[in-house]
Amino acid sequence: MKAWGIKMKLTLTVFTMTAILIALFPSPLFISTAEAASIVIDGNPGDWEGIPVISTNSGTAGVLKAAHDDSNLYLLVEGAGLSTNMGSFWLNTDGKTSTGYQAFGWGASGIEWLLENQSLYRYAGNGTTWNWNLSSTLPSSQYVRTSSTIEAALPLATLGLATGSSVNIGYLDNNSDINRLPAQNQSLPVYTLKAGNPGEDRIEFYPSELDDPLNNPFKGWAPSAKSTHYPQDHRLVYAGVTWKELEPTKGNYDFNAIEASNHFDYWQSRGVKVVLRVILDSPSGVPHRDIPDWLYHDMVSLGQSPGKAYQDATGGMGAGNNTGFSPNYSSEYLIARHKLTIEAIAEHYDTADSPIAFVQIGSLGHWAEFHTWPYIGPNGESNYTGAFPPNEISNQYIQHYIDAFADQEDHTQLLIRRSVELAKNNNKGLVLGMYNDMFGDQPSFDSEWGWYTGTQNGYWDDIGQQQPNHANFWDTRVSGGEFYGGAYGMNAALTTGSGFNETLRQTELSKPSWLGPNAPASLALGNPLQGNMDTLKKRMGYHFVVKKAAYPNVNTGDSLDVSIAVENKGVQHFPFNWPVEIQLRSGGNIVARQTTTADVTTWRTGLHTVSGSISTNTLANGTYELAIAILDPSTNHQPGVDFANTERLSDGAYKIGTWTK
């Protein structure tokens, strides 16, 4: 099933004034399409200007477009380094994902037609079998392919499509998991064959894009909350809180103290949220305990071993970080008191405007990192710096977090460092996010015991237990972490060359939204690493760009139907389901508005459509600004997320056009 394309020409009449208007007006621009232009299928995508993008990705296949006339469906892929030996378009033409071939790597697809190179096949299997009948081989006048452009024309009659039909479309470059449109695990975009000329009687508005890393919520750097002096913008901070400081006396939780030492009021005034971790063992350079003194003495009084004091002499824990106290995690009394503590935290911060955005399930191990390494002392001692508990014990600590925070996912979400069964299968039906405290380090990422490999495939943990995978958790939950190796590792990971290349690779694979507390927020603005920092910050998490707004040019009197294309150029979705609103404004005031059905938690990498209908029947005749905003529920539904576009209004909404009634 492969063939070779020969450059020939085929024209498609589409209706657009894009080329003319771009020359006359600087963007952002309005387009009311009314004049014919031609698309020539010759490997030059310039004449596809004005045809909307239906999918984007960051691999070799970058852009997917579709168009039609009375006879053909036209397809375009643009990219860099596209295979000139193998490429395939996948089409669902009956609108049903339950019928047809289920193509691997996307969501439910239901493929009826496969165009592999120049050969068009009709599916004849049962959904899983590879059974295709050759329908036709496209003549050289209907297919062209280069390393940067692929164009094809498919007869509508053959596909069984007509005006009003819809088709879901995907493209796979050289059978790659990564180089595809849309991106892996996404649903195939839909293209509808509408009657009339494309864009007829509609206004299209194309806002200018900003090529800047935005200072948006829930992404970027998450430095320590202990300091308030960071040159780099950030919207998260990390607060590692020891049990001892949280509950200095039995049953009395000193939230005022921990909030003061971590500057909660200051951060809340600046719209900065907290990543919280509870720590029972934080190694330092001096003997100390991080569990409360009352807990230690209660355990002794009960005849239970409270734990083990340690001072690492192997050098494995690093200079100045080798001394501490590892609690007896198996103590029933300690477990019971831990449950009460986690419940108290969850209850205290269960508010719509909670300062806590993410809670890292910590508690266990040095720095609450789920290990008590090194395990073997210099003289062969076992449990050299304390014993880490088996699953039946550690699961109880994890369950405390799940039970306490299960109903708070609208404002606070849980993450865990290592993949365990409870991360995806638990009594509350929660799916946990994950964080990688060694981000940027290649062995810690890729090795059999590494964070990414273990997350995707499962692994044998440090005490010989087999743990399951938590593959692709980032499809529905957030990925976080911090740079490895202190200042040295962070600088190495951000330095151009193999270090930054590795960082970018790990970013594409593990899709982090934020990094901290070991993060570059304390580096001076304009420092030698700034360019790479900006590149990484823009790619991490979400990065929303309004590509186009379209709405009728003629007023019906009762409502205004609006369609907005938004591209996410980041690697991750937005973590909370904040509402997306479209607005009409006059004199700076909102005079009509509608909350759309868009769910930003599903906006993974690629193109998304926001649709809505604003009631206009009570508006006076006149000219209005059309705007879009993502609203923050914790600030009385004020705009809370910046788009990477110009035309930002004073309250944080974005202008997407002008409409006259």
C-alpha cells in the first residue's frame, strides 16, 4: 500500500480576500470573504491563505487544513522534514466512531477511508482487523508531496460526501507515534462541507499573536514561598511544611505560623497560588526531628519505636543534607495522627479562593520524596537512614490525601511522585497528577528505574516491590516537578546544547506545567539563560492563542452566533474547568455575555473551537466590541488567563472583533 506522488496542478475555487487585505491592513484584520481566489495543488501552500487550520502539532507534521468544492475534498499538510516515502490520511466519513477501523494513537476514530500515499482504500474489516480494499489510485493531477507540503484532492462522490456532510480527518507521517495530526490521544478534528461560499456573509477577525512567555496561572516557575524577591515572573510558589511546624502541640494546627513564614497573604495579593508538600523528614546538616516533639514522646510512652536518627557518612545525600530523623512509618499511632493532620489541612483550605492549587502527596521518606536512600551504609548496614514502608503501609498515607481532598478538585488537585496503584485506582475514583523531582536528568528519566520509564511501563521500587504504570496521566491531570541537582543541575539543564536539548525532549514527553522549587525564578532578567528559559516557560503547561473569530455580517436581531478558533501551543491542558465567556461591549462596559460550553481542561496541544450565541434582541442599534475571556471563579469571575495575542482589554478580556447592529 504505497505509491509516489508526481507534481501536477489542480485548482480549487475558494472565496477569500485574505491576500488583498493583508496587503492593505496590518493584522489584526477583519475578513469578509467575497472574491474568488485559486488554490493550485503544486506543493506551494501560499494559495491556501484564508482557509482555517483544523489541527496543529509540534512534530514534522505541523498544520492540517481542509476545503471543498462541488466535486472534491481537498487536504493540505504543512510541516518540516515530512517523509517523502510514507504518509497517510485517515477519514471518518459516517460521523460514527463505533464503525470503521480504530486507528491506533488517537481517540476513538472509526475510519472508513485511508489515503496511503496516492492509493485510496475503503475499510472492509470489523474495526480491529487490517482489511482494506483498494478503491482507486489518485492520478498525478490529484496528489503532490514534498518534505514540507502534502496536497490531495478526493472525489466527494467516491467518499459518499455531499453538502452538509462532515468528515473527521487525521494525518500520520511515516507511521510515527509523534509526527501526526492531531497529536497523540486527541480526537480527530471535524470538517463540515457547508453550502455556499466559504466565509460568505461572515466577518473573520484574526488577532495578532504575541511570541512571549505569558505570566499565567498554574504554569511556569514555582520557587520557594519563603522568599518574596524573584526577578522572574511566576504564578506559583512551593511551600514545604514540616509536621512539626504545622502541629506544634497535639491537636493544635498553627496555620497562621506556616502562612506567615511562607508569605501566603503576599502571594495571594499577587495572584500567586501555592504548591504544598507536607514533610516528616527533611535532612539538613544538624541533628533534628521534623515530626512534632509531642508525637515522638507519645510513641515512646506507648512503647513504640518513634524512628531512627541518622547521619549519612556515604556522601550520597549531599553535603549539608545528611542528618535527620526517619520516623517509624509503620506505627499505627503515627498513621492515625497523620490522617487527622491531612484532614485538618483539607478542611482549612476548602474554599473557592483557596491559596493552595496543588498538594503533593509527600509525607514519606527524605524530603517527602518516597525514598530513604542511601539504604546500605558504609559497613553494609541495612536501612541505613531509616526504613521505607511496604505498600500496605504507604498506601494508608496516600489514602489519607485521597479521602481528604477528593471533593476539592475544582480548586485543589493532588499529585504524587511515584506511580502506584492508588494513583489511578482508588475508592474515590480520582486520577492523580505526578511530579518529577529530577527533571532534566537523563538517567533519572529514562533508566529502567527512571521516573518517565516507570510512569509509562511500571517498575520495581527501591524496596523490591513491583509498582504499576500510570501511563499518559497528563491527558487528564497535571504534570509537575523541579530541576535536578540544585543550582548546578538547573543551569546545566538550561544551557544551550545537550543539556537544553534534553530538557526540551523531556518536556515534550512528560508535559510539565510547572517546575519548582529548584527553578530559575531568582535569576536576573536578561541573564545568559533567559532565551532558553522563555522558550521552556512558553512551552510548559498551556499557551493559548486566539487564531480566528467568525460571526455573521448581517444582524438577525435576536442573537449573534460566534465561532472562535483557539490553539494551545503548550504541552498541557489547563488544570481547572474555568468558564469561557464571549461578550459584547460598549464604552468599555459589558452589555451582553454568554458562558460557552467550552471545557479548557480538554484543550490539549492543538486547535480547539469555542462556539456561542449572545442574545442581542434588547441591544440598541450601534457598534459593539466582541471579546473573549477565561474567567477565574475565585475573583468573582474576572478574566484570569492571558491569551498570546494583542488586543488585550483593560480587565484582561481580549477583543476578537467589532459588530454592528
